[in-house]
Amino acid sequence: MSRRFIFALICLMAFLSCTNRSWEGVTDEQYDDLDTGDPVPVVISMGGLQNGYVKGSGAVDAEDGRLWKDVDVYVYAFRKDAYSYSSAATGGTTTLVDASLDFPSSKLGRRAFYDGSDGYVTWADSDKDVFYPLGKQPYDFFAYYIDDLKVPSSSVSRNGKSVSFPVEIDGSRDLMTAHAEFSADLVAGQGFSQYDILLMEQYAFSSWTARRNVNPSLQFKHHLSRLRFEIYPASEGANTVYVNQIKVKSKTSARFTVASGDYSSIGLDFGISNVRQDLSLCEQDGSVLKKNTYHTEYEGDFSEAVYERPGVQVGGTILVAPDSSYEVALTTYEAKEGGVELHPTPFTIKIDGGFKAGQQYVVRLAVYGMMAVKPTVEVEAWGTGGNIILDEEDKYYK
């Protein structure tokens, strides 16, 4: 067989090979028309809140005009197929974001600041950007909000696919987490095909999605129950009764899981201790409840149902561990006859289904006198108003 023939045969085989490849088309794994070869920075936006949020200095609600801004949150990003959460400072692609980028020995999330101006967070401890690895490897983004709580790095456990640490609640501090999830709503109306959207869901969040301006968005949710108290005049002697203190017995010790491959495990686990402690209701700004201030001033028709009479909110709100019921104790002050302060016998509040994480409840107290207070509990929107009655029992007293 001549060399010329062999050469011609090789050329023919090469041509047929190229022709067959062109028939198969270029697969998604082989080509990205937006890939310039340059690394893409991680950009994180702040979504809305599940409801409002609460700062250690007191409750913050949309009704107050004080928005979700000027806060620190802590961010982790882990490769979705990772089976261990190693430090980002050690290199590799398992961990993309954590505090070790700024403090090499830290196991905390990387601190980010949200000022509310443009919807995006900025890194608080360094202006050093983080870049996605080239390709389409997706990452899970997690974040947590702990208000002014100080968490030492040494207390953080990063075992397997979970990050957690112990916390103590104090009644005024909100604890929240977020996990960035892709939604087709993020790209609706932007001209992407259904196939493109399916790929975005598969590769969220990565260099591939970031080139298409699809970035992780943090939607925070609450993990505590919130109680608000109102007093109502149930008898003609109610107006001289002042509520000077309200305490609620609650579990206070918990394990806070802030990132996990099992998303359902994220949140507070109060099962580590059955001890309950008194948590005190404070003013809206977090200060001690004012004395000799909260009382009713009703001079109307006492034939009306109690909760149709004007009520008075006592102080701000209190954040407690979700539970089936709570023991509540009031300290009251009787203004007549020289003034007498009395600690009444504690009473229990409960509601069908128990008190759930991320829900707010109004506890209405019908005041008959110094020793006679009767409670009713309803769930309501986070922030005042929007009541939905769950338990009709004892709604009205006359």
C-alpha cells in the first residue's frame, strides 16, 4: 500500500470524524458563549424578610418605618457536592466563602454589611473580592443574622455537611438564617429559553449563572416566637391597675445550625436542655419596662365585650423559644389606697398547635383587678395588626 494512499485514507477518516461531530452538535458541557475565560466575582443580594426583624435594641417593624438595613450578616458558600466543610483559607474549591478569607483561623461565616441602599451586601472586614472557579460547579450559599450576639470561632462545629454553634437567647435578640435558592421568577421576562432556565437551576450558583446575572439572594427567616401583650378593662376597677413587669418562662439554650446539606435541619434546636428561665418584656427600644405607666383609661359601657373595648399595648415584644405553652408572671401596681405592688400567681398561656417559629402572637389580658387577670392568645402578622383568631375559647368576658 503506497504512502500516498495511506495519507489520503487518513484525511478521509479525519473529514468523516469532523462531519460526524458537527452532526452531534456542541454539547452544553463543551461550550459557553459568555465565557471569556475571566473569573467572575461573587455578588450577593439581600432579599426581603420572612416578616420584619428584631434588633437587640428592640423590635423593628415595617410599620415603624425602620427598614431591614444597616445590619451585619454572616455568609458561607460550600460546593453542593461537598461532604466536608473545610476552611476557604486552605485553598481548593470545597469552601468558597467563610471568615477564613479575612481571618485564616476563623470558622465563622464571612461578615457582610447591608446598608439597604442598592440591595447588595458588601464584605465588612475586607474589600477583597471572591471569585467563582471557572466552569459550572454550583455552590450553596447560607447566611445567618445574630444581631449583637458574639460567637467565638472556637465554639463553631463544622462536621460533615453542617455548621452549628451554641447560643443563648435573652428575649430581645432575633436569630435568623437564609439559604439562597434559585427560582424561575428571578429570570422571568429576561428572554431566557425554558432550556436555559433548566440549566440555571442545575448550575445555581456558579460562574455560569453569574455570567447571566443570576446571583444568590438571601431571604431571611425567623427561628423564634414573638409575643406582644395588650391589657383590656374587664371591670370598673381595672383602670387603677398598672402592669409594671411581665416575665415569660422560656428555654434559653439552643444549638443553632446555620448551614447544612439537609436544609430542613437549619435553625434552632432547643432540645439540648429542658431548663426554662424568666425572660422579661422590655420597651420597644430594648430598655427596661417603664413602671407605673401601662394601665387602661376606660369610662365607657361595660356591657360591651371586653376585647371590643380599647386596649393598651404594654412595652414592646419578647422573643421566646417555640413551645407548646408558656408560664407568664405579671407584676402589677394598684394606684389607689396609697399604692400597692403585688406579684400575682403565674398563669399559663397556650394556643392550638403551640407557638411556632417565625410567628407572632398577641396575648390579650382582661384585667378585673389586682389579682384577676385572664389571658387570650391569637396569632397575628409579624408586627402589629393583621389578627387571625385561632382559638375562640374565652374570646369575650363580661
